[in-house]
Amino acid sequence: MAFGDVKTPKGLEELNNFLAENSYISGYAPSKADLSVFDALGKAPAGNVPHVQRWYRHIASFSAQERNAWGGQAVPQVAGAKPTTQAAAAADDDDDVDLFGSDEEDEEAARIREERVSAYAAKKSKKPALIAKSSVLLDVKPWDDETDMKKMEENVRTVEMEGLIWGASKLVPVGYGINKLQIMCVIEDDKVSTDELQEKIEAFEDYVQSVDIAAFNKI
């Protein structure tokens, strides 16, 4: 990563230059590296850093639970050590709730147990479900070397679908003076069909010859 302290104007400018050609800090999907830089920024930066601003809005679109999952690690337990407060609390809860009970327990104990089990099930059901997302890298190919690539990208970015977020892009030489447009996007799997997305882009037939999926990664 060719950038320094993002709290400084120089570091922010270097980060903006880096994100001009990269969708994420590392690889083709958000990771712990993105979370680290996101936390270091603290808020959306102002000024002429459009690529950083685009990247920041994209990372912010994920829930805190999703972002934490990128770098979350279980706290190791050392044999013989005292359990953490959360672990101890969980253990206490497990001790309090006897899901099996004994043959001799009275009706009051059974009633209390059922209430606790019901309360736990209700609490668990309220947890928000994680939204399945994928990072997709598209190769958009023009007809020839006279195709206006800037205009072609502008048309591609006009495609709007619920659950679709456009990311960084760049031109990649393919030979004979022809470049292809390589553009990144993030989709919600349940809302966006890659086939439909490709059809919408290929509808700009004055500019687009074909669209291929260069990379597809689950987030």
C-alpha cells in the first residue's frame, strides 16, 4: 500500500491515488485492511479526494456487524486462566438455564425454565440476518480503437439496480490500440442478477461489444 498517514494531506492524497486504480486496500474484496484505514479516517474526508470519498461511502454501506466480521478473531483462552467477563456471564447463564432438568423438579422450576428458553429464542430471532454480497470485476469490451471509452464508462455507470454499487475502474490494453474497461462493483446476491447486469450494459450497443465477468468473490 503506497500511502502514509491518512490523517495528513499528503497521506490522504496518496490514498486517493491508490484507490483510483484499486477498489479495496487489499485484493478484490473488503478486508481487515479496509477496516483499519476506515477507522483511521474516522469520517468521510473533505476536499478533492473523490476516490477516497467513494471508497469510504462504500465501506460505510456495510453494517458494523459485517465490518467486524472482516477482522474479527476469537479471544484465545489459556488453560487454567480465569474466563473473560463475557465467557463467565455466558457460563453463568448456562448454569441458570437447565434445559433438561430432573425428574423431580417442581412445576415452578419448569415454568421458569420455559420462560427463559422462550426469552432466549425471541432475542435470537431479532438478530439481523447478514446480507449476502459479492464483489464482481467486469471486463467491458468496445467495438474498436475509435470507441469513446470515457463515454462508454459514463453509460455503464448509469445502470442502477437495487443492491448495486459501482466501484473503481481502469482501462486495460488488449492489443492493436484497443483498451477494455475494467470496472468493479458490489452486488447484493438476492437482488442483483449478473446476467441481467450484463444485459443492461450490453444494451449500450453503440459503445459496448461484450461484457465478461473477470472475477467474482463472495464478501
